[in-house]
Amino acid sequence: MGKLLEFKNVNFKYDRRIILEDINFTLNSNEFLGIIGPNGAGKTTLLKLIVGLLSPTEGTIELHTENIGYISQIHDVNWDLPLTVFDAVLMGRYSWPSKITKEDEKIIKKYLKMVDMYEYRNKEVKNLSGGQKQRIFIARALVSDPDILIFDEPNTGVDVKATDQFYDLLMKLKRKNKAIILVTHQIEVIPKICDRVGCLNRKLYLHEKPKEMFNCPVFEEGYGTQVEMLIHGKSIPHRVVKDKRNREKDNNV
């Protein structure tokens, strides 16, 4: 399993204010890392450091690939442009805006089919639903064949059905040897889909087993001590999380 990314004693300050402190972690190929934390915890800053939009104040970031796909929140985009689905995905190809090649068309077709959007290829993106736009974002990232896929709270404003389809697609991508970093507030899905989880609130607490996040101080700070949550799934049939001093546990979790 190859190492794709490594943070070594990384600090980041903005106007003398510490945003991230002493961050250390690695990301390997074919690994699914979930990151949770309260608003203002530094999650988006961490992602910007990974993709090179920001530089650390101290420490080093070692990136062993130049091919990263970044999928931001869908409400961060101006959807009023008269852009078709095909053209939006084409923007993810290195050859764009030069002449479209047969190889471009082949790859775009491949990934539009993977995200079940090929039949919409000639429709304008602005007329699609939130879930459909989300899948277009993913296809656009995939056409450059990235080693790492980064998702920044991708399900904001997306309905339940589209969210379920999204997580099914993420598991399909992981099986294709993609490393995935997912920042999300949907903590109920973390134990079902992630290999590891990082709880972030200026400092990063990395858990090798996702269920350990329930005992993390960042989890309590972000979601309170009176959290009650049900997690369902084949591998995680049931869990109720209550007060830290009176926690119900399920040995199957």
C-alpha cells in the first residue's frame, strides 16, 4: 500500500490566530479517511493545504502524487452559466479547452456512465437537481484519473435518496483503488464507510477504528454530551449514543 500524502507537524496561522496546530497524519492508496469536527474547526483549511491553495506556517506536507480530484460544496458554484453536462465534465480534462479528442470523449462517456449521468450529457447543468449536480462534480474530478479524491461536505442541500446514491458511489470508487478524504457532518455514515476517522478542532485526533470517534473529546465538543443517534447497516446493525457517563454500547459496532 503506497503512501500518497503525509503531514508532519503542520501548523497554520491566520493573522496570528492558530487555525491548525501540530497536524500529523498519512493517507495511503485505497484508503477512506473521514474527517469530522464542529464549524470553524479548520476542516476546509486542511483541505486547502492538501491541494496547495494554502501553505503551512510551520511543518511540511509531502504529496506523492500530483493528481488530486477536489469536489467542493455544490452551493459554492455559480450554476447560471449555460454549460452542458458534457462540457462541465470536459473541464476536468487536461486537454481542455484545446480540441476535443476521441480519447476525451471516451473517458467522459465512461465516467458519466459510472455516475449514471450519461443520458443527461446534452442538458444544461443549471437545470439539474442537487444530487445530479453532485454526480457531475464527481465525474469531472474522475476524468483526470486522480489518485486522491477529496470531498468537502458534498451532501449539503442534497436530498436523502441522492445522499444514499452518493455513498454507494464512493464505495465503488474505493474498490477501484482511489484514496478518499471525506469531510462531513453526517457522522452516522462514518463507521459504515470509512477505514479511519480524524476528529478535528484545531488539533487532529486520528482514530484507526471509526467507532472510537464516539469517545473523542472533539466529538463531544462538536456534538454535545447528550447525543442520541441510530446507525443502521449490514455491518453496523444498531448503536445508540447517549451521555458520556451513561453510554449504551453494542458489541457488534
